[in-house]
Amino acid sequence: MINAAVIGLGRWGKSIVEAVQGKSKRLRLIRGVSKEPDLVRDFARSHGFELTTEFEAAVADPRVQAVFLATPHSLHVQQIAAVAKAGKPVWCEKPLALTHVEAERAIAACRKANVVFGLGNNKRCFSSMSALKHIVSDGKLGEILHIEGHFCNEHSTRVTGGWRDDPLESPGGGMTGAGLHLIDAFVNLAGPIKTVDARLFAPKPSPDPRDAAAVLVEFASGATGLLATVRAAPMYWRIHAFGTKGWAEARDETTLTIARVGEKAETKTFPQVDSLAVLLEAFAESIETGMPFLVSQADMLDVVGAFEAIIRSIAEGRPVAVGRI
């Protein structure tokens, strides 16, 4: 059993706890860190872990064998580096960083310390997305020509104040939250992104979540893509890949439709899984066995590079090339 600490106990930090505690056979949370302990004291008590306010003390605790970060985005890189320096595996909620240079720093720190690094791209673990990845990787769609993606997430309307409302922490409207999952899905299916042309429609200034972001994508392979997110709309997930031999669409967490050239479309429904728990277990397995984490570090860097280019494209109103492909 790997004893771990979770840093940050907001909505997503609590989600990590609820996915692990008393359910995982590999992971157990023994410490939590919050700058507002009075707000989460009952939660910590009910889930059986100690609560403190100091990041450094939790990382230095010899009982702590791994650290989970659910903290403001601007803190990720320095905190990843600190955990890696302590010689402990580290998991970070996305985004890894807000710029490619900073993401490289975080990855380099983990490589230097030879510690496992995990990132919270849990939408890869939807049953529908796992099936879509296998179909694409097996060549059943032929060469990928085009991908479309859309993610709405009404949770954004429930954020009231705090760092998630700060454009410096969460630029590009819905791109920092929902949009990053779409970018990750695109990179996972079709490889590095070469150029982006993005627009943000925000009729009212932040923190009003009624905005829409749309991006035209060109992949390094020459394939194209379209992705969009509307933060205030009800939950909706769709990734649609088109190839020379057919197309396949992942809809929500469990449904996949595939149509191959000359055949009728077929829809399959897969069992529901806790996508966050699946990814957390993959992190624990990497710690125990040395197997590579489910999300490659190359993909992590490609996603941040594309995200940084999208934010720049929104700001400048023009296409932007992604650096360091």
C-alpha cells in the first residue's frame, strides 16, 4: 500500500480522495494540506487522514510515499520540482503548466530525480475513449484525416471566486478546464498539433462562465481538427475521428459508434467506470512496477504546447504555430 498526501482540498482534491480512500488496494491517503482547514476538517476526519496547512511538512513526512497536487495552476511547476527533489512520485492535476517552457522544467525535474510523474487526464479513461483509442491504434479507421471534439461542463457555473476565476490562472475561458481535455484527446489520437487558430466569445468579462471557445487545428501529420467548449452548458462529451477507412464517435462516457466504408454504423455501449480512479490506479501501478504511466511525457508536453498556442491565438486573433513539436 502506497501512503500518500493530497495538496489542495477543493472540489478536485476531494474527488481524488473519494476515488481512492477505502477503495484502492494500492493507494491510501494519510495527509492532506489545505490553506483553509476549517472548511475541510470534517471531510478529512470522515476520510481518515491528517489535516495540515503546510506543503513542505507533508512532502518531508517520511511516512508519505507519494504526493497528489490539486493546487492553483501557477504553483504546479515549483511544487512538482519540490516533490521530485524529495525523491517521491508526484501526481498533478491538469494543466501541468501554462507554458511549454514551464512544463519542460517540471518534466526535467522528475526525470532528474527518477521519480514517477502522473497527470490528471482522466477523460482518456472513459470507456468510450479507451475503445476509440484502440480502434484508431489498430488502424481500423485507416489514416486519420480529421477529428472533431466538444466538451461542455456546467461545473464551471458553480465556481464562485477564488483562483479558478482568475484569468492569469485560467486563461482562455473554458480552454483551461474543459478545453484541455479535448486537446489531450486530440494529441492522444492523432499526435502533435502543428498550428491552431482559436477564438473566444465572451459577452461578459470573467468570472461570468457564459463563454464559448472554438479552435481550428492542423496536426503535424497534416490531419485537421475542430474543437469547442461552452462552459455554461450541461455536461456533453463528443470526440469524432474520421479516417480513410471509416469514422468512429465517442459520445459521453460509455457510447461508441463506428462506421467503416461499405458497412452500416454500429453503436456499442461499454460499462461505466470511474475514470479518475482508473488513472490513479495506473499511477500507483507505475510506482510499483516501473511501467510507464498511461499518459506519456511527450504527450504531456505536446498538450501544453498546443494549449499555450491556443491562448496566444485567442489574444492575437490569428493562427499560431505550436513550438517544439
